[in-house]
Amino acid sequence: MNDNGDGSAGTLTIQLDSGTGVERGSTSTSTDGPYQSSSTPQELDMQSLFYTASTSNPLLGSLEMDGGQYGHDRRDCRDRLPAEPITRRAVKAFFQCAATLFYVMTEKRAGELLDKVYRTNDASMQDIVEVAACAAIGSHYKSDEIPEEARVAFFYLASTSLHEALEADQIQGMRIFICLGMTCIMDKCSNARLLISKCSHIE
């Protein structure tokens, strides 16, 4: 979302070149769309950092994402998740490895979320995004079993839906943020330092 300074909400739309993964951006303005923005400049900066961290990966060109944009509805989020067996392997790897270093949620809750997301129609958008954020970390530990494209897809979905998740549930949104920050660090992403300083208000 972009604030155009006149009270209207702008939607930042990114079209990825299928051959190179390079993004092409365009901005459209809307005053009454489903994602009318109430974002502060700081929130937009943070969201932009996560977006840069994901779109800088050249593998995005192979994901066939139709012009990714900030904000997805619940059905769209669910459709963007990789297949259930892949997601379950990634989440299991998270609890075998990363979860021993820092607490985000219990393994029982993660299992309940997976069942809710993949086997019911009751999952909220933030439930789906939390699963993706957790799987994004876990997939680092199972690179021999989880395709690189799936890892990038997990991170892309979670990062581009972070703002909506935070607005819907701040506690759940913070868990998603922690997972995304850790993923950036594990990925040795150049944005990791910026993300941490922005979160900590360190200049």
C-alpha cells in the first residue's frame, strides 16, 4: 500500500518478469478497495524491507506469481501455500531445529494450525500466514527434501501479508514477524540488519 498524501490508498503492484525474476512496479490509487491503507510511514518502510528481501531472490521468476502485491485475502493466501506434505515437513523441521533456540509457539499448536489451514475452511488469513512464516524457517533445515521454490514461496506469502496479519491480530502478527526476521538472518539477507534496527528503533 502507498499513501498518496491526499487521503487515498495506493496499491503497489509488482509484475515479475518470468525470465529474470526482476520486478516491474506500478502504483494504482483506490479510495474504497478491500485493502484501504491506514499504514504509517514506518509500517510501510518495514513492509518494503520484507518485500525487497523476498523479491531479490531470482527464484521468484519461476513461481509464476501473477503480479504479487501487498495484501491477500484468505482464499488467495491458502492457494499460494505449497502442497501440504511439503509444508508439514518444513514445520516439523522448524521444531526439530530452530524452535530449540527461541520460542514462537508449541508444536501442538502448529499441528492444529496445519490441520485448520489444510483440512477446514475455518482458517483465518493470519493462520495461513503464520504457517507459511514457520515453514519458511524450517525449510532451511531440509534443503534436500524441500524445493527451494517452496522455501521462497513460504517467505513471499508471509512477508507480503505481514501488515494485514498485524492488523488482524497483533500477537499472532508479532510471531509472524519474528519468524520472518529469523528467516532473513538465516538467509544471510542484506536486509537483516535493517529489519532488526527498524524493529528495535535503532539508527
